[in-house]
Amino acid sequence: MTEASLKRLREVHGQMKDELAKVIVGQDEVIEQLLMAILSRGHCLLVGVPGLAKTLMISSLAKTMDLDFGRIQFTPDLMPSDITGTELLHIDPESSERSFRFAPGPLFTNVLLADEINRTPPKTQAALLEAMVERQVTSAGQTHDLPDPFFVLATQNPIEQEGTYPLPEAQLDRFMFMVHVGYPSVDEEREILRRTTQGKPAEVKSVVSGKELLELQEVVRDIPVADEVLNMAVELTRRTRVRAGDAAASVREFVTWGAGPRAGQFLLLGAKAHAVIHGRDYVAGEDIHAVAHPVLRHRIVTNFSAQAEGVTSDAIVSRLLEGTSVGGSVGAGLPGLSGLGQG
């Protein structure tokens, strides 16, 4: 890690944001979290109602990188081989010799848009899980490596439940961030209508190659983390676990399952990316705070009491962070969660 590499990383980050701003109005926090996930070598799940440009955002992000881009529209009839590929019978035109050859599926790309990922059945979701975790595909007993880098950027509609298959916790845990995509402001919506109903759409240009992106990801990993910040990530993660001795009493009241060690890993990686793009070559407590919600919200499973009182996982994370010193560790006396579902 050198000053030149840090400068180049911030430069690339700024250029990617500028290119995305040509086609995406607002959504600054969403774009920031997407870019942090890319720089941290993580997968991302975008959750939002239809019409919020989730698909456009991901496809445009892919164009800012000189990488192969693929899209899979998930449907209830999609089979595992439809996304991973399959063995096809090949007949040699000269010798007539027959053999099976693997025909790669749409998973074999650098940036995969998994559109409406919760519309496909569990066995197809399981096929995607191997690709996300191992970055490889197994077919007919043979293992095939996926291109490097490889990202799954998935979208999910939170309001339409008919014909959907909720993602299992094991697969949710493989996504570094769950990003909530909200409605635009009044001014942003005016600008969206203005841009999309007149003139020719802007062209998004590539600003970084796949080789350089891999180098920048290594720069992020080389950012140092002090022990007190590492301890903050550990304690914050552990306090979400209802069966752990150091869980907060209020967490025991509203949580069924908390976050595992992978959450701590992503907290640190996300914090490193957040630190470097904000001009620092070290990780501070504020960086852990900045990525806590997208890292933890899909790893905290709330119980019936929480649902009855309207207490969300985001509310629980917010209250845990209130007991966390930005410069130190998680405090012992966490405030209660009563009243979080009101108003």
C-alpha cells in the first residue's frame, strides 16, 4: 500500500460516481455502498419496490468497469443448469467420436445482475450459492472456476410475495451488504422525469480495468486496523446473538438469531473501504458505524414480539450503535428498545 495506490483508488471511486451520476439521480448512499462492496470484493443485495432504477444502477455500474456483464432474470421455472451451464453431447465431424463438453451458463461473467433473485426456487438459489461462496461451479462432478473478479449484484422486491421464495439465511449471509433503495425526493423525482422523457440517454464510460480493480481490492485489504476498532467489530457482532453471554437484554427480547463471524469480517472490510475513499489510510470507529446497518440488517432475525411491536433489525442496530463509542468499543449498558415500533 503506497500513497500513489491510495490516491488512484480515490480517483477511480470518484470517476465511477461521476459516471453513475450521468444516469442515476440521487441515491448517493446506495451508490456509495455499492462501490464499497465492489472495492471490498463483496456481493450486494438491493431491496426496493419496482421503478427505483435498481437494475439500471447495477448495469450502469458494470459499464464503469471494463468487465463482462451478465443478467439473469430469475423466474419460478428456472433450473440450476439454466444458470450454471450443462454438459452437452459433442460429435467430432471427422471421427464421429462422441463426448460430453461443458457449455458455460450465464454465471460465467464478472458482474452478474441477479434480477428478482427471490423469484426462483431453492434448488436454483443453492446453485448460485456455490458460485457466490466458492467462486466456482460444479457440473457432472467437474469443477469450473468462475472469472476473477466475480460479483453478484442482486435485486429483490420487498412488497410482492406471491410466487416468491424467501432467501434462506445461509444465502443472505453471503451478501456483504443488504442495501435499501428508497423513493427519491421531490426535486430528484422532477429531475428523473426531465432526464428520461427528453433527449438521448447519457453514455456511461469505463474507468477501470479488471486487472486494476483486483489491485485496488488488495489496497483496501492492506488498510491497517487498530485493536480497539477490531474489538468494536467483534463486540458489536457478538451483542446481536441472543444466546451469547454478552448479548444485550433488549436483544434477547426481540431477536431469534444474531450475526455470525462473517458479519465481523464484512464490518472490517467495509470499514476499510469507507476509510480509504474518505481520505484516511487507517480505520476509525466511525467507519464501523458507517457500514453497520447494511452489514447487520439481514443477519439479525427478529422474533414475533419484534414484529408485533414494529421493531426492525435496523432499529436494533441503531440502538446497539448508540451504546458504541466511535473511538472505542461497545458499551456495557445499552438502552432498551421499548417504543422503537411507535411513531
